Amino acid sequence: MQNPRCHFLILLIQLVSIISFCQYIMPVSGEDETNAVKQVDIGIILDMETTVAKVMHTCILLALEDYHAANRSAIRIVPHFRDSKKDDVEAASAAIYLLKDVQVHAIFGPQMSTQTDFVIDIGNRVKVPIISPATSPSLSVKENPYFIRAALPSSSQTKAIAAIVKNYDWREVVIIYEDSPYGTGIVPYLTDALLETSTLVSYRSVISLSANDDQILRELHKMNTMQTRVFVVHLLPSLASRLFLMAKEAGMMRKGYAWIITDVLTSVLDSVDPSVIESSMQGVLGVKPYVPRSNELNNFTKRWRKRFRQEYPDMDTVELNVFGLWAYDSITALAKAVEKVSTTAIPKFKKPNTRENLTDLDALGTSEFGFLLIDYMQNITLKTGLSGDFHIIDGELQPSPYQIVNIIGKGERSVGFWIKKDGILYKLKMNGKTAKSNNKQLGTIIWPGGSTIFPRGWEIPTSGNKLKVGVPVKGGLEQYIKVEIDSKTQAVTATGFCADVFKEVIQSMPYAVPCEFIPFPIAHSPTSQDYDDLVYKILSQEYDAVVGDVTILASRSKYVDFTLPFTESGISAVVPVRDDERKNAWIFLKPLKSELWITTGAFFVFIGFVVWVLEHRVNKDFRGPKRKQVGMVFWFSFSTLVFAHKERVTSNLTRFVVIVWVFVVLVLTSSYTASLTSMLTVQQLQPTITDLNDLIKNGEYVGYQKGSFVEDILKRMKFESSKFRSYSTLEEYNDALLKGSKNGGVGAIVDELPYLRLFLNKYCKKYIMVGPTYKTAGFGFVFPKGSPMVPDVSRAVLKVMEGEFMNNIIQKWFGNETDCPEKNGMVITSDSLTLDSFKGLFLIAGVSSGSALVTFLLIFLHQNREILATDDSIWQKLSALAKIFDEEKDNSNAKSEKQEANESQRATHFSATAAYPDILPNLASQIPEIRTSDGLGASPEHEGFSTPEGFSTPEPGTPAHETITEANEER
């Protein structure tokens, strides 16, 4: 029994020992677990041969030291630096080494865009964040989920550059960039930004990284032969330094030039040789991200300088730049992300399950820590970053204000800022917000050549030294443009109205524009060149400008630019005047058009018919034989023409019709009289035609100026090409019009107003301008499309036209235009009155007479409605109504009133006889017969009343009656 007991005792002792050991060992293990330090490795890939890389290297070391000093956590971030040696393959090799052998969980770098493009693909494959300061916009954050851009892309500064260009109203720029993905990446963004401000990129100069000084100088000389004098340079410091040295040698750093450098050079200007800055970069403008000053930044700058001298004691003095500050803020943000993620995950790699036939990339595996890290890094903010507000959204560093600097002496001077919201500003607050200032302009800038006046942005090309100006030579109408060539020196001299205006415009411009005239012949043959061919010389770059009588047309403006016009505009026609028509025997018919004569005659007949219908039953004057009634219809209406109608009317409807018609006749006769008087008394120049359409109807030939666009206008007006004849001089115009179409001439000359006025000024007694004026834009000077000279020349044209010079030059070339008043470009139309002028009157007369006739018929039918109610046929009813209409209407009331009036007159007569017996004998000797009106306007003898002495009783109102009345009153 001892054995089991001993065995049990031994087991019990062992169990107690195990428990005691576990209790002892657990606290120790827990203490070690709590105090254990986690190490997170990160890779740093930089081009250590560059100054920027050395600046960032020092900033990264200080960032990690500051993080570890400020955070006593169990996380230790260990950086592993690799040099990419300015080679894409070396950068990729360094990344593979860091991922395979060191197993880093994040990589900062590379700094070059082409190197970053390789490393990003590796990072996407192994799921490790790549935080790069590469600025090329071709690197897409959206397409690469493990890519974080820790610097502003170069495309973000394009709008700031475009704002500077717009601020000085430059219309064209030249972009100079290096032949690399980094250089070409900014071009489309910069071009679009400039186009938004209506600025064109006139030329793109690509400089090879391997270009020698001679090649750069040749390219600069090529650009110097162009008009544009504004250059935007996007080159790395080493190549940019050589470019500016060669630009100084080529004479392109003098007054009149403007240079703008991008942030890749402005931000690291201290890395450029100071001798290059002082000798070849004075007056250059630059843009760079704005870094607000702060105490933290000042303190850090001091620490950085000290540490940099320790790390690189053999280097010259280098200043801290924005790329170093971005590197510091990026590492700080990465450290915070690592600390945040490490609380929930262990940094480790997951290796592939098999190792058979694996490449180095396949053997890398994937990071189980990277996807958590990238998720936190894609949206992170450092409000107290050394570079300002370090704010990353969706993997992109958000833009900050841009500072605009002017290179003066050995350094730079701030002249303003640009922010996306407000554009260009002179001042900013310390926090980067807009200052309370209305100043939207930049500060004082010292431009190349030491000038404080901003360049206009273009100059006359130095290749030709003079502006090549094409002028037309056509052998006619020399008042506008005349070209003479010296037989000995071959010197070309241009005179005339257009040439003198151009010379005055050039002289009034704020800068000198030397120019030379080049003749362009416009011959008479059908296949010769015309004005369109002259304008095309601008497009082919044979001429820099065209001066002459060139009309501004929409079709031409598609490929050239015109200045403001310096002449009046319009197209019209000139035709011969007719002989004096006052000798015409039928001139009395001219005041009215034929259609107005016909309409007037028709209304005379119609009004006469209406009056006859209304008066036939009640007025004896409108009764009787048929011939008499027909004659009365015509007589009554036509007699109103001279107001000679003596027939009285009894119907109120008739009176209404006659009153309206007499008013119409009064207007017609007055208008006729005025028109005929004008024709007979005023000397007039009447054209042979009044409308160009008459030429088409009559098949007349039409003349125009040789080489003019008027030919196309005539074709659009439906003229036949076979009816065209072209001429070149005023004398040819005159001869053609004198001959006429039937004798080898033309019926009209169609041309622009300036030529026609010149023609009429010479032949004003023989011709006249007719028809409508078709508007055109007038004459203008021609320049290449987008030429920066156009605005300046247009302003000079306005200045010249507003001065006294224009009146003097018109007097010089065209004489006194007031000597020929008949030549005015009025629209000549026929002097005959047309029906359109009297449509309203005829409408009133027709409506009034028609309504009276309808009213009479309604009353007549109503009075004879019993006939309409019978069962007779329509023909029988009409016959019965016609018979009743032809019968005289019984008017007993009128008769009784007439008898009473006669009796009253007799009583007056007898009273007068008894009272004044001595008056009647004298009256009888003066008035042998006096009749009394019957009340209807007639005075038949059988209705008269005779006195015993044989005299009729005088009517009231007659002289005899008035004499009797006066005598009675005196008594």
C-alpha cells in the first residue's frame, strides 16, 4: 500500500510544483508582453545624388526622431534608405530588395515620376503603400489603389500661370519643357488652362535632356524669329540653368521679354548656381506652393541646417525647400497611421504556399498590414504640418495657395499670391486665407532688362526685321491704293487713301512697327488672282499683313483676322439718269401708278352705282329713260372729282356715302396735284431703273469691279453669270454705262459704296445710285489669325478716325464731296403714287358704300316682304321686286311741305310789294326772271309763281330778298 500512497504523494508534489511554476511564470510573461517593442520597417528610395534628395533625407530623419521623442509607445519605425541612382531599373531593384529582404510595410519615394511608375506597380502587387513626392500628373491615384501622392501635381499650378498671363493680357505664349514623361505631363493641362483665358500656345519647344548648348541656342534663335515674347519654362534645375545662359546669349533676356518658371525650378531656386541667377535670370517670374511662416517652422529650419551640415559636411549651403517639408509631413503622417493600425494588426508578410519556379516578384508575397495602412493614409490631415495644412484626400495632397515671386539679384521677392477661389491677390493672412484687401493686382515687378513696364507679349519677328505687308496692284481706282515700283532700286511705294490711313495708324501706335510693302497683281484675265487670293497669302505665311481696299467678309474671317473697319460699308448700284420728262406729253399720267388709276376709276363707277340705287325711287334726277340713268351714274360720281355735282340727294344713306367719297376724292386730288407739281417744277434726276430686279427681268448686263467679291453677291441675287462684265477704272464704268447693254455696255454698275461715291463724285450729273443698300462690314486691315497686333491696330484705327486726319485725307483723295449733292446713296424709287399708299382710303369708301347699299336692300326687302311670302317662283319674285324698285316712291309729305314753302314765299312777296313799291321796278330791270326752288334742286318754269308785274318771287337768301328785308328793317 505504500507504493500507491508514495506514487500519489509524488504526483501531488509535482502538481503543486507545476501550479507554483505557472503562477510564477505568468506575471513575468505578462510583463514582457506589455513592455515588448514592435518594430515596423519602412523603405526610403531617393536619388541621393540630387540636392532635393539630400534635403528630404535630412527631413525624414528629423521627422522620425521627433515622432519617437513625442510618442513613448511600443512602436518603433525603422527607415531603410536605398539610392535609386537616377535610374528607373535601380529604383525598381531597390523596391524589390526592400520588400523581399527587409519586408518593409510602406515605401516613401521614389522622387522621380518615371521611377515611381515602376515602383507603384510593385506596390499594387504586394499591397504595400507607395508614398511618393513625384509630381507628374500622369501618375493616377485613382488607377493605383496603393499609391499616395505626397506632393502637389505639377498640373495644379497651371491655373496660377494662366492667371498671370491673363493679368497682363498676353494672347500667346510659348511653352518650353523637357523631353520626358515629367516634362510632357504638364503640357495638356497648361494648354487647357491658357485656353480658358483665351490665350493660345503659339509654339511648343521640347528640349532633350541630352541637348548640348548649341542645340539649345538654335532652338532659342528659332523662337526669337516668332512674334511671341512670353515663355513658360518647365525644366529641371540643371537643364533650366543652361537654357537661361543660352537665352542671355541670344539676347532674349532684355526688355520686351517675359519668362515664367514652374514650381519645379522656383521651389529649389537655391540649388541653381548663383552666378546663373545674377547673370541670366533677372526679371523672371516664378510660381511655387506657398508655405506660411510659423515659429515651429523657424525652429525646425535651425535644427535642419545643423543636422544637414552633420550629414553632408562637404556640401555648400543649401536652403530648406517645400519638398523637404512635404517629406517631413508625409513621414509624420505615416508614423501616425502605423501607430493607429498596429493596435489591431501585426506587421507581417504572407508568403506564397509553394516555392516551385517562383520569380523574385512572386516570392515577395503580400503584406497583411498594408491594406489597413493604405486605408488610413488615403484620408489623413495634419493641421500643424510644417508645410501648412497637410491634407490628403483620396490619396491626393490637396492644393495650397501659390506664391508668385520675382527673381531679383541673388534671390527672389514675393509679388503676390494665387488661390483657386479668388485668383491673384497681393496679400494673404498668415493662415493662408485671403486678406481684407481689394487689391487684385501683383506688386511691382522688375522685368527682364530692368524695366518696370510689363511687356506687351509680342514683337515683330526678327527674321524679316520688317512687317511684310501685301498690297493689291490692279491698275485702277488708284485713289484707294496705288503701288509704284522704282525701276532702279525696286523699292515699293504705296499711296492712296488706304495706304495713308495705314501709315497714320502705324505711327499712332505706342511702339515702332517697321514694315515693307509687297505688290500683289490683280490682272484683268478671268483666270487671274483676286482679293481672296491676296488674303490667302496671310494663311500661307507669305505676308504678315494686307493693306488695301479689302472688304471684311465672314468667309475670309475664318482664316484671317480683320481690324475694325476704316470706311463705310454697303453694296449698291449706279444707273444712268433719264432725260427730262417734263417734255413728255403724257406726264400728267405719271403721278399715279397704273394700278391706282384702275382702282380709282372702278371706285368712281361703283360709287355712282350705289348712289343711283339709293336715289332711284325717291329722286326725279335719277329717273327717266335708261340712257339718262346710265349717264347719271357716271356723271354724278365723276363730277365729284371737281366737286361740280349739282344734283341734290334726298336719302340719308346717300348723303353718308357721298360725304365719305368726297373726302376720298379730296385726298386723291390733293396728292395728284402735289406729285404733278413736283414733276413739273422741281428738277430731278430720275434713274432708268429703280430696282435691281428690273435688270434681271429685262436681261440687262451688270458691271462690277474686277477681282471683287461682288460677283458672288450678284450670283446669290439670281443674276446669270453670262450677264456679268468686269471693269477696273472709273472711266471704264462711264463708257460701259453710256453704251448700255445693247451696245456692249451694261445697264448698271454694282459695287461697294466707297467706289460708287468716288464714281458719282466725278460723274454726278449723268448717273444716280438706286435700289436698296446691302450691308457689308467695310474695309479693314488683314492680319494672321490670332495675331496680337489686331487689338492694338484696331485701337489705333479708332484713334485716327476720331481725329482731324480723316477729314483731311478724304479731302486729299476724293475732293469736296458737297459739289455733287445728287450722288448721295439714297434708295431711289419711283415718284409715282402707288395703290399701297391709299389702301386705307379705298377700304373706308368701300365699307361705307357697301354697308349703305346692304342697309337699303334690307329695308326694301322688309317693306316688300309680302312678295317674298308668296308661292311664286324665284324669278317671278325678283321680277316683282324689280318692278316695284323701278316705280317712283309716293312722297306726299314732301309735296305738302313744298306747297307750304311756296305759299310762305308768296306772302312775303306781297308784303314786300305793298311796303316798297319803288323797289320792284328797279329790281325788275336788274333781274328779269327769278324762280322758286321746288325743294329738290330743280326750278321748272311750270312750278314758278308769277307776280302781277310778271316777275317771280325771289327766294330767301337771294340779293333781291335781302334788299327787301333790309329796307323793311330800316323802316
